[in-house]
Amino acid sequence: MSNLLRNQLYDLQNAQQRPRTSLIGGYREHKLMVPMLFEGACNTEVFNQWLEHMLLPQLASGSVLVLDNASFHQSQPTRRLRR
């Protein structure tokens, strides 16, 4: 493949311009639970809506919630929901 063709193919679609589809969900007993598929990147508002209205109602008392260090997991509203 020539350099010219390689550059043309590479330049056809910029990662910043294409739509992003994201998935968040819980994992319990080797199964995905309450998955949510949405367009765009996750943020505090999206995560908290999922946490409050989808995940937390499905968790038993005493369940352990494990989160990574994503900035939206550390927000004050999220911390309040986790309690």
C-alpha cells in the first residue's frame, strides 16, 4: 500500500468526530447486571442517574460497591449516593 493511500485511509475518520457508544453496568456472581448503553462519554450526571435509579435498587443490604478512580466516581453527589 502506498504512503499516499495509507494517509488517505488514516485521515478518513478522526476519533474525535465519530460518535461514542458507552456501556456501564454492575457485575455480580459472574453476571452483568443493570447494563446501560448510551451515546457519548460517561460523566457524573449519567453515572449518578444509573447508580441511583438502576443499580442501587437491585443491591441487597450490605453489598460492596467497587469503583475505579474515574473522576465522576469521586464527586460529592456520588459519595452521598454510595452511603
